[in-house]
Amino acid sequence: MTLPPSVLLARTRTGVLHLHFGVRGGRTALLRDTQKAPLMVIRPFELPCGTLMVFIVNPTGGVLGGDHAEIRVTVEAGARVLILTQSATRVQPSPDGRPATQDLHFQVAAGARLEFHPERTIPFAGSAFAQTLTAELEEGAQFALTETLASGRVQTGERLAFASYQSRVQVSVAGRRVYLDRQRLVPGEHTRAPGVWGGQDYQASSVFVGGEPPTTLPGVPGVLASGISAGGAVWLRGVASRGPDLDRALLSARESLRRQLWNAEPAQVRR
């Protein structure tokens, strides 16, 4: 079998990040970590509410076709962890059609809390991206995830010009699936406005698990909707023509749910 020059000359990267959190001396601490470039973390620091915040960093200009990222996070009982990314995930064009892939796996013990709110994913024209995220929670664990996706480099005139975008998110509690979200977007001549996007350029999805049932579900007409899955997970869906409008709605909804579900203080994130 003869491989085309584009494959033979391709340079790909596999980043690995394994993080293990626990409680020591009454405070959440990063106990063990494995880092392989280009994935790394900035030194964790404690927020005023007692949550330990960690930034994931990829110092390169983005992810390329064939690149792979593996992220594993374990949170022991009693720990409170917030994971953010330092910048948006820029998915570069893939001339040979291979997707950039990302595999995330979270394990959260009873009485622990993990929140993962990465910055926006921006798929460039001609790019391909595939992600799988699995969260396995013990009964009594708390978990939150928010993801936002742009239709492309909107400010430069790109809109739904990427080759493909795929995402699968599954959350289970004590082995029972409570949330499943699958997306497969393949823009084409007649599919420039897939699903609920319509003429908008930014979409968001979010899920919250654990704690008390919410008394009020957040929502913004025309921007953000919410509901509860059959398994009891609270979900959010949002679309907007401007990224900042969607981000503001998400942040307000996020803090409302954190307070209602977990009686949590505002995160007060510092960047």
C-alpha cells in the first residue's frame, strides 16, 4: 500500500494530561499529574469559595488533523475542582481529511465536585474534529460541563466551512446513564443551518448532575433553554449570533444552577 505524500509528511502530536485530586489538610490539592506536551496545566490555585481551579494550556497555535489529546481526571471524595482552558481550541485545516481527536474521561467520587468549562471550540475552514467525553460519577458526586462551539472564524467571514465536527458526551451515575448528547455536523451545500442553529453563529450545551432538584430552570428567550433529562440531569442549550451574548447567558445560568443544586458560592474566577 502506497501512502500519499500528505500523510507521509504529516506531523502529528499526541498530548496527554492525567490529573488526580484529593483532600489534604482540609483543602483540595492536586496530588498527582502526568503531562505530555502540548498539554500542560498552570499551577492550581484556590478560589475564595474553596474550589481549586486549574487551567489547561496548549501553547501551540491549535490542533491539526491527526493530533490526539487524552485527558483523564480523577477527583476523590470531598474535593472541589474547577477546570478551565486558557484559550479557545482552534481546529486547523486538515488537508488529508484526518480529524483532530480528543478523548476525555472523568471519575468523580461521592461527595466530590468537578466542573469543566473549556473555552470555545473554533473549527477553521476545512478542519475535522472528533471528541468523546465520558464522566463516571459515584452516587452523591457533583458534576458540571459547559461547551461552546463557533460556526467558524466568524470575524473573517467563515461560516460552517469546516469539513466535520463530531462530539459524544455521556454522564453516568453509579453505572446508570443519566445524560447522553451526540452531535455530528457536516456542512454542505444544502445544510448551512443545521438543527437549532438557524442563522446563528454560536451554540452551547451544558449539563449539571448531583445535588437538590432546581426550583427554577434558567432560560433566556431566543438564546438559552433548559430542562431535566429522564435520568435527572439538568441540561442547557443555547444559540446566539454573538459569542459574548451567549457567554453572559451561560454564566448567569451556571451560577444559578450551582447555587440551587449545590448551595455553592459564586466561583469568582480570576484570569
